[in-house]
Amino acid sequence: MNIDESSLEMDPNLAKELFATGAVLIITGAPVGTEFGIDLCNYKIGEKFRGVKMIPPGIHYIWCASCGPYGDVAPRVGFVHYFKSKEVVVREWNQCDEEMQESQVNDRELEKKRIRENLKQFDCFLAPYDYRFYNKWKSLTEKISEATVERCRPSLGAIRTNAELQSCTDENRPRGPLQHINALQQCGKGIVQENDLLPNLKPVEGTAPRFTALPERVPQNSTPADLTRHSIDCVSAIDQLIGMFHTSEAFIEEEQLAFVFYLVGCSVESLAHWRKILHLLAHSEQAVHNYKMLYKKYSDALMQQLPHLPEELMEPGEYNTVYKDVRLLLANLKLGGLDVCADKLMKKLHKTLHWEFEGLLDEDPEDMPVIVEFG
């Protein structure tokens, strides 16, 4: 049952149609009490639970979290899959690792065929996909294609809250060598990110989402003049970013996927990727002029995503870096001629998060020249 203890009511004829055409997820061996989720719907696994039926075609995120005897819950471990109509997906519980894994039978296709042929016998063990949450899920994932799912998910399949890490040399740090960080610190305010100061670690191969490696806002070995230019407007980095994707749609697909990996799977790496995209796109007025259609699509994506922020990121203010970047993005949208997009996004955020943006186009006191009086 859904953890909100409410039930899904559906027209019987529609239910029959969805049962016949929808995809099916079978999970075997998961202990009673294990937390389980698909998309925006959470369950507690009961005695009879063996999976989910009537799953609509498209991308879906499935996860489990084992529970201890005293109510403690392990981090979520899940996977993303692009379901086809009538498809059967089978996972079994790995007792040792306490997570789902691919079925270990010799002939997986034969197993799926038999399940589909005898689906009515499984009916009482399958929870119906909860369509009350589907429209919200669709709005968060509507651009994501199967190709992007295949490209970006970890090569080993499982998505964890944190990817497994191993030590590496300074030159092989995912965030670049420390010499670059020292240069950024010397150049001035607001450029060095907290993640840049983490130890020399990198993900174990196959355990991290395979997102596009985003360009740095300030390139390595920049001259002092370039450091200043890139810190004011990072259009050069955005030019590189857009050049990494064959279409603006492909870029939005990856951005949406990163957000749902974080939202449903609690993936730290995915949140960092989503945040870096926001940080880059927010810090350029010129890029809005250059890529109006992309910014329109990105603004639409943020309208769906930001109301799902965790509570600690909902409070507006100078210590909320998401709020600060969104505020700067809104200002640049207006300066770049996308007033309608900015107004729609502001209206949505006022309604859902109670965010206010007074004085949006006022000059930031930190960016104003310092006046020194000689007396």
C-alpha cells in the first residue's frame, strides 16, 4: 500500500485496459517492511507484495531501502528504466547487499514471457501504479528519451545516494588540480565552490551517473583579465556547454534526468550536476541573448522542479545558493528580453515557495565600485 494509507480508485474498464497494455515490474524476495518506491509514490513492502502493474510507458525510477529492527532505514538504492508497453521487468532481492539486482535465471526472456502469459495469476500480488502522481511525474520527465537514460545511468546499473569513491592523484581529481583552485581563491569572491575543496577522490568505475562533464566557469590557466571577465559573465563556458549537446532538447533531457535522480534517488552527484547547470546558466546575460529558445525551455523545466526542493533549500535568503542563483537567472532573463518567462517563473515560485524578488534589477552592492575619500 502507499505510505499515505490512501487507496487508488479507478474505473474498472480503464483498469482492465491498463492491466493489459501497461508494463509490469516483478520484485522477488524483498523482506517485509522494506521501503519501496516508484517515481513519486512510496510503499512499505507487505507479505503479498511482488511488484507493480499497469506502469505507463516511459521513464520510471524504482528504488528500495532496507529497514533495521529499530526503524532505521538504509540509503536508497535504485535504478532507472525506460518501460515499453506490456514490458515485464524482473528484479530479485540480493540479501547480502540488501538491494535489487537483475534476475539470476539462465533464460531471462523465457521468464518474462511466462510471467506475461500468466499475469492474471500474479494480479493479487501486484500493486497498481498510482496514477494520482503520474501527471506530476510526467511534468518532471516529459523531455527525457530512452537514449538519454541509457547514456547517463551508471554503467553498473544501480544508483546510490553516494557513488563509491576511491583515492586518486591530484591531477586526476574530478574537480581539477589544486593549483587551479588556489588561483581562483587569489582572484576574488564567489568563484571557488565548496566541492572544490574536497579530498582527492573519484568515483569507482561504473557506480556514478554518466553525465556530461560540464565546463568550468573559469578555465584553468586564465590570465587575471580573463578571471575577471569570466566571473562577471560566463558566456564562454555556456558556449562550450551548449556545444556538447546536438540539440537544446538533449540538454534539457539531461538536466531533467539529473533532477529526478536527486529527487527520487537522493543522488548527491546528480544534485551537484543540476546545481552546476543552474549556476552556469544563471551567471550570463549575454547567453540569454544568444540562446533564447534554450533558456525558455530551461525556465519551463525549473517551474516544475523548484517546488520539489527539500525544505532546507526552500527558505529564501543570502545563505540559500539555489535562491541566489534563481534570482540572478530571473534578472538576466529580463535583461535578455525574456520577460514573459521570468514573470511566469516568479509567479510560480511566489505561489509554491513564497519566494519574493523585490528589486530584482537593482545593482548588487558587491558589484558596485568602491569609493575612497581622501581627507
